[in-house]
Amino acid sequence: MTSIKQIKKQTIKEFDAVLSNSGARLEEMSNVLKINFSSTKLSEVGVAYEAAIASQPDRMNPSLTPAIEAYLDLLSSTVDEIQTLDRYIMLHIPQMEDGNNFGVTVQMMVSKALTESRDKLTKMVAALPTYHAARADAVEKLGLQKVSKSTTKTESASSATGGKDGDESKTSSSTVSEEKTVGKAGIDENMVLRLKHVASLDVQCYFELRTGLVECRDIYLMILDNVEKNKSKLTSPKGSAGSNSMGMY
């Protein structure tokens, strides 16, 4: 059975790893912004998206898809690191006693900031399915030509008794395939407007992803700053000579 002491020891290692790898994490965030979200002019983004959608209106946006994946990976890993930092604080809360509680107050304030940051990032991730649903509806309303295939298979059986060759049974089958084309051919004025609507959803998603990632980076910087500035209080809230046993404040 894993003991609390073992968990605490492992959490200390994970806490130290988060702080030591924070530079690489910030660089990763900057690289994702540079590669996937370099433009701040939404009009330029919209022009590029309209061109991509016009060529393949029934496909996912080829440039937005990897951006979404990178965004989700960074936010989820940031939430994981926030939980690691909060777990470290929780396991360093001293037992309840009178006096010298300023360090515990620092722990509670930093933990509260971590919780609020985690909740904000979690809500940002949860908002993405709304975009996918809205885009799917918009593409469906384009009324694109589609080929539907149907196959019908029939079987018949017959049997006879006696006769020249004695008892006899026969089975025959036939298969009929049919293709139907539904939807409009070509692009009319109404189609152009609907294509712009699809592109506008992608532009909005791009904007929310970009601002969300910048906010994620700022949140991460704030967390690191708070943790590093108050590390001594987070680790030993009552000082090196104070009690550091497990307990609830």
C-alpha cells in the first residue's frame, strides 16, 4: 500500500520538475503561437480560410486543425502542472495550532489562485465542442452534392421432388446497386454567403484559440512567479523550526 509519505516524496519530485522545466514549457507556448497563431489580423486569416474552404468545403480547415490540437495539448498539460503544484501545497499544510499562521495564509492564497486558474483553463477546453457542433451545422446547410449508394440483394429458393433426377432444390440470388446524387451543383450567391459563414466560424475559433493560449501563458507566468516568490512559505509555512507535519489548517 502506498503511504502518504511516499506520495509526498513523489509530489516533491514532480513539483521540482515543474519548476525546472518551466522555461521549456514557456518556450513551447511561444513556438505554438509563432507557428499556428502568428497573424493578429483576422481579415487576413479570413481570406486564407475562405480560399481553403472553397476548395474543400466538406473538410476540416487544414491549418486550424493542428492549431486546435496544439492548443488542447498545452492547456491540458498546464492544468496537470497546476494540479501538481496545488498537491504540493496541500501536502505541506502543517497541523492546526495557535499562532504563527501567516505562512499558512500564504499557502491558502496561492492554492486559491491555482484553483481559479485551473477552472478557467478547464472551461476554455470545454468550449471547443461548441465550435465543432456549429461548424458541422454550417457545413450541412451548404447543401453540397453527395453521392449515396444503396445495394439490394434478393434471394429465391425452389424445390422439387421425384422427377428424372430425384429430389432437387435450387437457390438463386441477385444484387442490384444504385447510386443517387443529392444536393446542388455549382456555387450560387447563397452558397457564397454560407461559405463565408463557415469561414467566419473558423476565424472566430482562431481568435479564441490565440487569445486563450496567450492567457494560458500569462496564467502560467503568474503561477510561476507566485510559487517562486513564496516557495519558502509554501514548503515551510511556520519556518524551518516550525511544525511541518501533515494536517488540516
